[in-house]
Amino acid sequence: MLELAIGIILGGCALGAGCAMIAGIGPGIGEGNAVAAACEAIGRQPECKGSVTSTMLMGCAVAETTGLYALVIAILLIFVAPNLLVNILLRAMGA
Amino acid sequence: MKQKSIGFIAADIIYILMMTLPFLAAIVLKVLTTPLSDGVEITGARIFFTIPMPIQDLLVTEAQINSLCVMIALFGLCLFLTHGLRTRDISVRQHLAEWIVEKVDKLVNDSMGNYFMNFAPFIIAILGLSAFSSFTCLLGLFPPTSDINIVAGWAILVFILITYNKLKCGPVHYLKGFTEPVAFLAPINFISEFATPISMAFRHYGNVLSGSVISVLIATALQGLSNLLLGWLPGFLGEIPFLQVGLPAVLSIYFDVFSGGLQAFIFAMLTMMYVSDGFPMEEYFARKKAKEDKKSTLKQKTEVN
Amino acid sequence: MQNLDVISVNLWQILISLANLVILFLLVKKFLYKPVKKVLKQRQDEIEVQYTAAKQAEDQALKNKEQYEAKLTGAKDEADSIIKTAAETAKRRSEAIAAEAEEKATRILRQAEQDAALEREKAADGIKKEIIEVSSELSKKLIEREINTDDHKALIDSFIEEIGEGNE
């Protein structure tokens, strides 16, 4: 019974982490758009390459934030949540 | 070329030691405290000792020690760069110091405006601390920026600065800012206000951590691969992960140097942007001017009387 | 020895890192930013001083140049006037000399004319005398001989011819 509960917890955490990382699609598409626009801009005005590149990097890094939130959630679910949940379960069983 | 005095050279040597010794000590500490057959795993910073404190125990961790080392090294760098400043036939290090100061001045002036010029040293500090904290993992140390506590401290300081600048027109004006554009959006504005430091902290932390997670994953995979391919070698030769030699170094160029430097730059840029956006420039100057006008009229009145 | 979790929030660590950043900010401000700014300002001031000095020197040089130019133009004028006066005096003198020479020449000419007139008178006197002599001789001859008309005519012609020759 206990093993089953722990297994469900671990599996749930892993599934949750995997689902959380679906958010990685968003920044991927967004950054792709940003880079495409930057390439277009450089193609149109090659003399602005430096400023376009730095602005694009800046925007990419900001757009990446949502993906990083997802990453943080996934890391929490993989490395932190199982211990926490199992401890809670054990305490509940003991009580 | 003037002959350098012995005192000058001694001071230089002291500064250079200030820059290098902390990292050496940190490496020695890491080697001493790392258990032998640890393998590679994804964990937080190592806890050296705990000090009991009122609300929560203070944990003295590797991240804290490393960030202290970075601070000492940066202090040494500052002293080294500004040692022997002259007005003519300047040395290379003075060129570097002037380049840093002028670049950051220009950056601050471009993105914040003339009013915030006293932010320039803060931007230098934040850039240096963040970038060099990320670069410490080139030495095999635990990068302090991949500890959420360190980055959260910086983000909270930035939040304090933003709020301080917003409060320059009085608390009423500050609270009125939440009811824009519509009054019932106030709770959401309030949440987004407090999301700023959290997002800044998680952005920086997540970037550095994701780099180290990927590095660890690749290192583990390479170890497994080399065990599989070269495990038939006799004795201890089979246990050495030869495949771990090349690829992680190349990856660390991207994840540590490029990503770390970019994140430091972005943290500084966002700091400047949030602070200068939060500051109600027109309102502040209008009020200041009104106050001065009032003062001058009062003065005139008293003079007339 | 333990490791922290990947994500663990510790209030004191946050405060310490916040304080670290503030301390580093103060250190950077005190030991990097201000000295470098000071040196830059010093250099700016020095350049300013040198610039003003150079400007002064340039002004001085320009002034000197103007003076020299003024002097030069003065000298030129003077030379011009000298040359002019010299030319004038020379012209005047040459004119005087020429006038004198002309006068002299006219005087000489007049003298010569007078001399010539005198000479001619003298010559005329001489011819008259001769004519008188000739006529007196002729009359003597006429008186001596009987004269026919043909002889008479030939005599007169020869006489006239003689006069003409003597007149030439």
C-alpha cells in the first residue's frame, strides 16, 4: 500500500514535470519569431547589425523567462517535491 | 617609462593576490569537502555549517562563500585598476578602468537619462558581481548565481530601488499608479508589481541553473558512454571517463561564459529599465518646479514686507 | 556535510546577499568610479588649460602677424612714395634738361641763322660790288667799242648768265 502511494507520488511528479516543460514550446516559437524578424531587419539594413543583434538577444532573454519558469517548476517537481510529499505521507501514516 | 617603486610593485602583488587567492581557497575548500565517490548529481550548494538564528537557521553555504570570494576579487580588481592613476601617458589598466567607467556611463545615460547618473557605480557592481559569479563555474566552483537566495537578494534590492523611486512623488501618487488604466485592475497591478523581483530572480537563476543541469546531464551521459565503450580496458583505466574530456568544455563556453555574461547584462538592463520606468519623471519635475516657484514668491513677499 | 535542495529559500541568505551587493556598490563607487571620474575630470581640466594657453598663443601670433603685415604694408607704401618722388624729380630734371637743351639748340640755330643772314648780306654786298665792278668795266668796254644791236644782245645775255652763275 505504502509502496503504491510512493509510486503514485513519484510518477505524478515526473508526469507533472514533463507536462510543465510543454511551456518550452512558447519561448521556442517566440524566439524563433524574434530571430526571424532580426534576420529580416539585418537583411534590410546591414549597417544596423550590432544594435539589432543586441536588442534581439535582450528580447530573447526576456522571452525565455516563461520557459525558465516551467524549468523551475519541473526541477521543483523532480528534485524537491517527491521528498516533501513522501515525508508528508510518512508523517500522516505514522500519525 | 618611469621605474616603478618597490612599494608600487608590492601593492600590485597584494592586489593580484586579492584577486586570485579567494578562488584558490574556494577550490581547496571544495576539494576538501567533496566526498570521494560522489558522482555527478544535481543538487544545491553545499552547506558548510549552520548558525542558529531567530526565524530560520542561517546556512553558510558554498554559494555564500563563493560570492564573498567574488566580492573580494572584484574589490581587488577595482584597487588594481585604479592603482597609479595618471592624467597622461596612462597605463593599460587605466585604459581599462576608464573604458569600463565610460561605457557604463554611456549605457546608463542612454537607457535611464541624465537624472540617474549616480546609478552608474551600482550598475558596474551588479554587472561585475553577476558576471563573475557565473564565471566561477569555469574554475569548477559552484556558481553563486545558481542559488536562488543570492539572486533573490539582488532582485529584492532592485525592487527596493524601484519602489523608492516610485515613492519620490509621495505615497498618494504611488498608490494612484495602481488604479491605472482602470480602477478594478488594482489587484492585478499589485501582483505584477511584486512579480517583478520574482521574475528577475528566477530568470537569472533559471538560466544559470539550466546550463548547469544540461552540463551535468551531458557529463553523466558521457560517463555512461565511456563506461560502455572503454570498460574492457584493464584495471583502473576502464574507470576513467575519457569521453568527458572535450565536449563539456565546449558547452561550458556557451552555458557559462555567453549565457552568464548575457544574463548579467540583462539583469543590469532590466534594473535600469524598471527603475527609470517607475520614476514619475514629469510629475516629479513639475512638483519640484512648483515648489521652487512657491519658494521664490515667498521670498519676494518677505523681501517686500 | 549536506547539500541544499536545488531550490530552497533562506531569509538570512537573501539578506546577506542583498547586503553584499550594497557593500560592493559602495566599494566600486569609492574605489573605482570616483577615482576614475576624478582623473577624467583632471585631464579635462588640464586639456582645458592647455587649450586656453594654445588659444592665447594663437591670438598672440595672429596679433603679431597683423602687426607685421601692417608694418610691411607701411614699408611698401613708403617705398612706393620714395620711388614716386624719385621718378618725379627725375622726370622734372630730365624735362628741365630737355628744355634747356632745346633752348640751347634754338639759340644755336638762331645764331646760325643770324650768321647765315650776315654771311648772305656779306655775300650780297660782295656781289653788288662785283656787279658794280663788272658794270663799270662793261661800261668802260661799251664806251671803248661801238656797239651794234646783236653784240648788244649777246652782251646782255652773257652778263645775265654771269650774274646767274655768280648768284648761285
